[in-house]
Amino acid sequence: MDRGLKLERLVIRKGAEVLLRMDRAVPPGAVLTVMGPSGSGKSTLLAAITGTLDRAFALEGRILLDGRDITDLPPQARGVGLLFQDALLFPHLSVGGNLAFGLAAGGSRAARRDTVVAALSEVGLEGYAARDPATLSGGQRARVALMRTLLAEPRALLLDEPFSRLDADRRGQVRQLVFDRARARDLPVLLVTHDAEDARAAAGEVVTLSGKLG
């Protein structure tokens, strides 16, 4: 099986205008960084991969994940995880409740609890399960958001500038943690950023977009 994420002759148009072309493969454990200013098409590319592309845009080509064509599948059937600029934790759930939300349905309560405890331990947040997300620092929120995404067992991870709201001290630590956890799971990663330091830390291929979206 051809593993990883493949963007096969991908073209995104708005009317007659070509906004973006992409023909790249991201192997398991590798990071492809897509850079460009606001309006260059970075978020549009992520929307195409996640299946949330606005109907104003037309998509050509194929999106393959582990050899499976996901181009026309609904978002929930694609097996793609996404981390945003904001952690987007559910305020009405505890930290543990947020993590449990990422788990597939089924399994005993004890098994689900053990999985949550192990996930918190993996990112240095032992004993945080009962905490209110509002009491967490930005770096801690980012770690919880990461593990909630990974507990859903995606086959690829998309990063929509998830480090941009962190201060300089935490940014490098969280960034490395995200890359390390994704590589440990052999996930292909696509990082969207405007920060050259993010691209250097990703240590993979860099694609720079220069188009302007209307």
C-alpha cells in the first residue's frame, strides 16, 4: 500500500482563475511545510484536504491517504486530524473529558479513563484530568488539543499555524512536542505557517505559495 498523504495534481480554481496548484507526497513521519502570506491559499488547501472547501471553489486532482482516495469523502470519513491556531477546548468539559471526546465510541469506562491518563502522561500533564481547561496555560492547552486530536487516531495530521499564539518560550517546546508525537505515530504532517522558524524546525520540504485569493 502506498502509505502517507498524496496531493496528486491538485488544482483549486475560483471561476476561471487558478488559485493553487499542488503535486506533492508526504511520507509517514515526514513534514511538508506550506508557507505564504495571508491570502495565498494556505487555508484553502487545508479545507480541500479536510473536505470543507467552500462551494465557491472548484477542486481538480486527487487527495490520497494511505492509498485511499478521500477526495470526495465527507470530512468525518477522511481520517485527517487538524490542529488550529486556538486550542478550541470545550469549556464545559474537564481536561479529561476533552480528551475522552477524541476517543472512538465503545470500550469500558475504565479502559477509556486509562487511555486518557496515559495520554496526559505522554505530554507531561499527569494528574490534570479533572482540571478546568480555563485554568491551563497556553502551552498546556496546546498539549491537550494535540492529544485529543491524536486520540481520534487520524492517518494524517494538518497543522494550521497552531504555534502562532504561543509565547517564544513555549513555542519551541510545543512545536517539538507536536512533531515528535506525530513522528512516533508515523503520521504524515502538513504544516501551514508564515513563520520561517516553524519551517526550519519541521526539517522537511517547504513549498512557498505566492498567489492571492480573492
